[in-house]
Amino acid sequence: MTATGTERPLTPAGRRVLDTASRLFYERGINTVGMDLIADQAGVTKKTVYDRFGSKDALVAAYLAARDRRWRAWVGEYTAAAEGPRERALAVFDALEAWMEGLDPRGCAMVNACVELTDPDHPGLRVAHEQKRWTRELFLGLAAEAGAADPEETADALLVLHEGAVVAYNTAGVRTAVRTARRVAGDLLSR
Amino acid sequence: MTATGTERPLTPAGRRVLDTASRLFYERGINTVGMDLIADQAGVTKKTVYDRFGSKDALVAAYLAARDRRWRAWVGEYTAAAEGPRERALAVFDALEAWMEGLDPRGCAMVNACVELTDPDHPGLRVAHEQKRWTRELFLGLAAEAGAADPEETADALLVLHEGAVVAYNTAGVRTAVRTARRVAGDLLSR
DNA sequence: AAGTAACCACACCGGTCGGTATACTCGCAG
DNA sequence: CTGCGAGTATACCGACCGGTGTGGTTACTT
């Protein structure tokens, strides 16, 4: 309830809890981080955590939603700054590279959530899936705008490159994965 | 110790444990499956599990190693059956598509392990990373064989497409992701 | 002055986690 | 016939899991 729907400004303690939870969930994984640890690290009692967020599931969903919001804004800046349809599509990869530069070796939080949250009804899964749907729609619009022969097919390809770059970077240690993906995407949009 | 190193033929109960654990770890996630559940489902006491595998970490590593062995053999069949260097490279994507056809919506076990296992010293991580390293080497050899201008760069691109296809399929619901990845890979190898 | 939202401290709940200990039975090889 | 590996059954361990309840203290409204 509190998670994604309403945009209540969050109390100071609530903010601290969400920030702390975000860091811990991302760095150590959702399932391995307990509510006790989050409360402790946030300098807050567990009671306060449950007063603000209601349940761990809701807190997880809030974490994912906040991160999603940040990511969309981040990408928006890059695509807005780019000139021309082809460059706007490639700007998504620039955004990704800059985003990942921030020392994360832990991959995409949404993908991780899909792996960690086994229960198909978990509220966090909807956030994760929605973000991937959004990304595909973004690519679809950009592909069409760039005059791709088959925008749907091109959007799929761009999404594959996008997701693959993150995974290749994080699990196979391919440090140049994003740049490689961008190059292939560029070829794709040139034909 | 017992996990990856030696190839002890596994006792009947040990087999049952490993098979059960493999299914549960993959379907429900490593962290959410307890040793009690594995023992129960395998029709075995927890004592037996620990007698055979020593620890959960070792059992996890054994699960990943077994799955890795199966995957390599699977890919080997496809690449061996293909004619010509270009087709051999694309055969990896055919292998992937056929592999995933087996009703899994849970993605790559190695990638999942990288997400779930936070401890950098976990023995399962080495198995997972080694499999990705192997896959990249496979692509590197095939790219060179196919006469790619820059085999390293091409191998990276093929790996990105490979990993991205699985993720796009499982988290974004792009059902044709593997075929799309294969098509882009084909373009890549034609130039 | 009264009410209320936000927080604190702390104690507690049933259940599960990974892992161990003890003691016993079975089949098989020396 | 004896020893041993493989397996059974059961009970236990401390730690942690998500979550609740009680009671009290601020601080800002109305």
C-alpha cells in the first residue's frame, strides 16, 4: 500500500530506513538481509520500520520503486540531451555505462529481484517487471523514431543488448560490455 | 572438498540428495531452500546430507558444478553437429533455445547464483564464474574460426547477446529473445 | 489543554536457519 | 565373524527470521 501507490513525503526516520534498506538489499541481497539489521543500521527500532512500511515485502517493493524512479530520471537526462533519433537510442547505453561506473558489481536490482523473489505474488516483482516493460517501450519508441525497418524486432534486440551488457559485466567480468553492446546497437540502427 | 574436486560416483542417497537439491535450488532459489526441506524431499535424514556433502555451501557448489557439466555437454552436441564455423557459433544459440524450451522461467542458474551468493568466498561462485569464462572462451574460439576481424570484440558481443537473451526472456517476457539474439549474432558474423 | 503523529526502548512470539550428537540397523567385503 | 560404510531415527544447539505488543517521550496542531 504505502509502497508505490501514494507518494507520502516520508518521515525522516522513514527516509533513513528506506535509504539503509536500499543499500543493504542491493549490496547483500534481499533474502539475506533481515529487518533487525535494517532497523539497527538506520538507527531506528523495528517498530518504527513496521509503522512506516508495514511489512518486509512492502519495504522491498518501495526499495525497487525508488530505484526505478531514479533510473528513469537518469535515462531521461541522457536521452533528452542527445541529438537525433539514433543518438537518443544510443544515449541509453551511455546512461547505463555512467550508471554502472558508480562502483556496483552487483548488477541490475530489478533482475536481481526477479531472481531472489520466488513468490510470484510478491509486490516487488510487479515493480521489476514494470521497469523492464518500460525499458522495452522506450527502445520501441526510439527504434521507430530512428526509422528501423522492424521496430519491434529492433527493440527486442536493443533490450537483449542492454540486459546482456549488465550481466556480462557482472558475472563474466567483461569490463567493456556496455561499450560493446553500444557498438552493436549502433550497427543495428545503421541498417 | 567433496563438491567439485573428486568425482566420487555418489552413493544412491547422495544422488537423490543432489537431484532434489538441484531442483529446489533452481526453482525456489538457493537462499530460500533449507537443508531440512532438501533432506525431507529426498527421503533422507539431514545427517546423511551432511555425511555426503559436508555443508550447504558444498552442496550448492556441487549443484552448480553438475548443472555446468550438463550444459557443456549439451552445447557440445550442438556445436559438433553444426557444419562450418559460422554455423557452429550460431549453434550455441540453438542449444540455448532448446535448453530453455524445457519450461524454465527461472533463467541461468549461474547468473542466479551470482545474484544470490553475496559472500565473495562462496565455493559456488567460482563454479559460476568459471562457466562464464568458459562460455566466453568458446565464443572466442568460434569467432576466430569464423574469421572475425576482431575475435575478442566479437566474442564479447556474442556473450552479451547470449546472456541478454536469457535475461530478456525471463524478466521482460520477450519470448523470442533467443531467436532475436541469434539473428543479431548472425549479422555480426557476416561482416 | 487536548490530541495526534512520530518516534523510542524493550520484551516477546512461533518458527526456521545451518549444523551437530548419539545410538542403532543393514549389507557387504575381508 | 568381524569391521566398516551407508543409512536410519531423534533430539538438540544457538542464532536469526518476520512480526507484534506495551508503554513512554517528544513536538507540533487545533
